[in-house]
Amino acid sequence: MNLTYFLFFLCIIVCTLIITYWAAKQSRTTNQFYVAAGSLTGIQNGMAIAGDYISAASFLGIIGTIAINGFDGFLYAIGFLVSYLIVLFFMAEPVHHLGTYSLGDVICSRFPTLRMRWLMAISALLISILYMIPQLVAAGLLIQLLLDIHYTTSVLVIGSLMTIYVVFGGMFATSWVQIVKTVVLMAGTFLLALIVLARFGWDIAELTEQVKAGTPLGEQFFQPGNLYDKPLESLSLHLALILGTAGLPHILIRLFTVRNAHEVRQSLLTASWIIGAFYIIALILGFGAVALIGHHILVDADPTGNLAAPLLAKELGGDFLMAFIAAIAFTTIVAVVSGLVISATTAFSHDVYHHIIKKGQTTEKKQLRAAQWTAFVVGFISTLFALGLQHINVTFLVSLTFIVAASSNLPVLLFTIYWKRFNEMGALIGMISGLVASLTLLILGPNIMNPDGGWIPRRPLFPMANPGIIAIPIGFLGAFIGSMLKKHHDESTQSFRRVYIKAHTGIDTKEGSS
């Protein structure tokens, strides 16, 4: 075991546990545990959103994908970044005004039924677990590489830690771990990018020439078609990435942690600038990895490309810099996983336990206890899945989550906020059809069904690796058809008018309209 690596990891663990200890003292009520009592400023929340969003798929997966697949790898970064425009222009303020703790609150502001609570909670739990798995896979690979610990042990360690952070610290601990992670991540990757550019005398032309020499793709490295040779696959991937963010529960609930609409806008703008700057840095690091290390060495070290960033750091600065970058990657995983756990926890303890099981008649102490048990169960399930998914690129797993979110949550959220004719039947059918279509097409596709090392060793029944272009329209179409099947009533128009006014102004006209 390398002592330098061990000390860096130990430092990260100790620092995050200190934050959790401090946050535990601030999380004595459900409002504090779920949304940090709305106490964050827009800049703080923007940094936390960036910390929540720049996951292992971004830091490890995208850099590796760029290094191995060139132009197509950067498509992920473009999709991730542009997606925030959808959130900013269509979702941010309405979600902040309509919700309190969860996305279930947003939908139930218009359709206050237990069925909708159930569906929104199930969707949040499913998406959180799907997103959590690749973070744990990346953490296991990272710790295995650096500390020479077995992959299974590594995943179990990080799974235990993430549960501790959420159980005791809630949203306070999650937010500040994410803020610290953003500062450290941006500083560390910016430093690494400067070293890469300095190695080539600040000459971009020289860097690109070395990239061509280091990859078997040659000039094709800078052209599309290396990852997906069919334009429809690329279009489908882009559609899922751009629309998926607007349906991710762990991102949208962060809009409840600030006090007003101005801070919401500030949060999204801050996050967008940070995320955009990071992906430019990631592009430089991907180029540097293939230019300085070479395609074949990267693939031999890890065929998925997930270790490109740590290996680049070792090439440029030896064990010390590699340990520093690996510690940043570890912090990234901790921050994102904590956000996912708090999202799943809120969905169960607030929507299911408080509203459905207890009919709103329970104490805050019991809600917090339910949240803690949920965090434990969600962490356990995610850890079990991660143990069997060692040899798969984490970026691919995250893209699957985006497809599910864009197919199920997004149609229901958009129609709830903007469509007068929308009704509960449309919401139910849209949510169910989106979930079933996205999961079915993923299972039947070549990423799952593949005779060469797939989870199901047989020929795929559906040809597309990214079925978003099929699944997302099915979700929207299901919501539309479901709404048209039921006769429109005047009270539905009144309900929509009240929700629409509240969504865009924050003013609840319920008493006045009655």
C-alpha cells in the first residue's frame, strides 16, 4: 500500500466526517435535514449543484472517453452543460415555488393524491439508485488501484461512508461536502491542465499533433463517429443528456435549499459557469492523457478509460500528484453519492412514510428516523449492484439514468406546470409509460444483451444503445393520450390557474379562488 495515497484518502475522509459532525448539530428538524432550512445563498447553492452534478462520470468517465474515443467523448460534456439551460428557463423557479422537500410536492400541488405520491417516490428511488451505482463503481476502481485493496472491499468502504454522511448530517453535510468538493476539484484539475499545456510549451498545435501520434484513430480522433457510427445514436444520446437533467430528483431538490427566486437563478447561473469551465478543462486533460500516455497504455490499465485522469497525474507529477487527483476524484464521488442518498431518503421518508403511511400525522423525530433507515437501505442496495458492475464505463451508466429521468419525470413536471388540459390520468399514464419504455428498451438493448460480455449473453432484441429518442417521446405521448382520455372539467382549469400563478410568482391564490 502506497503511504502517500493512503494519507490523502485519510485526509479526505477525516475532513468530510468533521463536516458531517458539524452538520449533525444543524439537522435537528426535517426542514434542516431535507433542505438545510433554505439557508444557502445562490452562489453557495450553485457551487453545491456543480459539486452534485460533476460526478464520477464527468471527472473519470468523460476524460477517459475523450482520450479513447476523441470527438464523440466530448459530446457527453456538451449535453451535460446544455441541459442546464432547460432547467434554468423552464423548471427552476416553478419547482422552487411549488415544492417544499421533494418532487412529489411539486406534482401534488396540482394532483394531491396518494397514487401520485407513490409514483414520484418510486421514480426518485429508482433514478437515485441507478445514478449511485456508477459512482460506487468508480470509487471501487479508484481505491483498488491506489491502495491495492480488493474491489469488493473498496465498494463496501465507500458505501458505508456515504451512508454515514447522510444519516447524521442530512442536507447540511451534503451541501458543504459538495461545496468543498467543487473548490478542490476546480483547483486541482485547473492545475493539472496548466501542467499539461506547459509540457507542450503552451502550443495547442503541438498538443494536437501528439494526440494524433498517441491514438490509433489518427486524424479521425477529431471527427465524429468513433463512439457511435450511426447519427441516430448520437442524436438519441444528446436528447437524453439535454432533457435528463430537468428530471433528476437530486438536482431539482437543491432548488429548495435557497430562500427565493433570485437565489434560484443565481444558483443555476453559478453552476453553469462552473460546469462549463470544468468541461473545457476535461477536454485538455483528455488530450493530455492520450498524448502523454498513449491509447494502448490507457486501455491496458483499464479498458473503460475510467483511470485516465489519475494516470495522467502520475505521468506529470509522480505519486504525489496522482494521490492528489485521486483524492479529488474520491471527494467527487462522496459528494455526488451523498446528494443521491439524500434525494432517495427524502422521497421515502417525506412522500411515502409521512404522507402515505402516516397520513401526515407523525412527529419530526419519527420522520428523521425513517429517513435514516432509508439511507441505509438505499446504500445497501446500490452497493450490491455496484459489486457486479466493475467492468463497465461509468459514463454509460449515467446516460442510462438520464434516459429514465427524461422519459418519466420530465413529461409529468412540464405538463403539470404548463399545460391546462393535463390531468391526473395523464400524469399516471405518462409516468408509467416513460418508466416502462425506458427500462424495457435498455434491458433489450446491446448494453445489456450482448453475446460478448453483456449482462445477458445473447443477441440484443433492440438495436440502439441509447434508446432515448424512442423512450422519451413515449413518455410525453403517454401523458398526452392519458389526459385526452378523460373529460376536462372547470375545476381542473381553476386548479391549473392556481398552480400556474404560484409556479411563476410564488403567490398561492387557493384561498382567494375558493
